[in-house]
Amino acid sequence: MKSRPGAPGFGLVHPGPARDAGLVANPMGGDAQQALRGAVLDAHTQLERLLADVHRDHSSNGDPRRLRDLADSFMASTSRHLGAFHDIVLPAARHRLSAGHALVASYVSQARKLEQALHAVKAWVYGDVHARRLHGHDLWAEVGRLLGELESREQDVVDELGTAMAAEELAALAQRLHHAEEHGPTRPHPYTPHTGPLGRLVHRAWSLADSVWDSAESRVIPHRDDPPHPRRNSLITRYVMGSPRYDEPGDTRS
């Protein structure tokens, strides 16, 4: 969400047409680079839609139970995306980019701020006595601002990876990122390890614990459809799978 005007009080615009995933100069991995960039942008498009739904419901003073369900959907989707980006994309950035360690440290710091804001939101939504002094409008505005800054950082990381990794590596990252988003923690955990082997282990443990509590609290946890394989029709894929590409019906080329 680079340099985009904000909707009143939330730092977001209501979702419009799908955004162009864009390409980075990489003669070997255009489709794969677009797939990885698109996976990140698609995740944030979904988060923006969920946050816009919360904004509309909160502004109209609707049913508190519906607001809680919308907030749960947004918080769960955001937490899963953060966990997946930490586990899948950041290790590649750390090892393949010259400034990888600095990029990772900057991202983790920003992610912790967003998780802390989400933690406050959950306390406010669920009526925690310690959150009575908090104002919902201000909380959601801060979440929107932090989410926009985080998306900008993610795009920077993906753009740099697009010039440092081969096409098949980028395609694999896109697939793994989506899979991890379906199996990550559904609640913010800002004070536990985020990266490295310990971070991945902690994410798995929180995923199991969160699932138990989600069932106990009847939280609404959305799911995303599996994306098509970004290189399913590439020359390498057809060679490995032994599936030559025949002309489409009606193709009259000789």
C-alpha cells in the first residue's frame, strides 16, 4: 500500500479492482516473480477487504457479535500471513540478499508493532477489563497504518528476491507461502521468537494452541483457495512431467 490515500480514520481505501502484481527485471523468472509478488498482494487485498468490512460495521454500530466475527476473521488472516512470511520468505531473504539481515530485522520489528496492535484490538473486542480505556476507532486506525507499512516492506523484499533467485525457486516460495498461510497461528504473539528454527517451532506450537482456543471461543477463521501453480505450463514442467503442449483447438498455425 505505497502512497495510497486513506479512507476516513482507517488509513485504507475500500478495495477496488485487483492490483497489478507487477514484474521485476528477471529474464529467467517473469511468471514466477509475478506469482510470488501476486501471492503477497493477494493476501493484503484480502486483509484490506476484511478490514473495510470491520470499518463499515463499526461505523454503523451494528451487531456486536458480527463485529467480533469480522474482527476475528481479520486478525486470524493477518496472523497467518505474518507467520507464513516469517517462516517462508524471510529465510530466503536472509540467505540470498546482500542486505538480507537488515531487511529481516526491519520487517520483524514492524511485524511486532502490528501484532501488538492486534493484541490490543482483540482485548477491546472481547471486552477485556484492561482495554476499557482504549478507543476502537483509534485502534483500527493504527492497525490500518501499520498494515500498509508492512505491505510496503514485503513488496521490497519480494522485488529484491526476484533479482536474486531462479524462476523455480520463486515459484516454490509462492506455493509454500500459500500453504503456510493455511496452517499458521491465528492469533498475534508479538513477544515470542519470530525467525529461525526456534521461530518456526514456536509458530507450529502456537498454531496448535490457537486452534484449540479458536474452537473454544467459536472464532470465525477464513480460508483461501489454492492458487494455480505459477509454472504449470513452463518448458521445464512439461519436460519433467512428460506432457508436451499441443496446439489449442482452432489453432491453425503450421
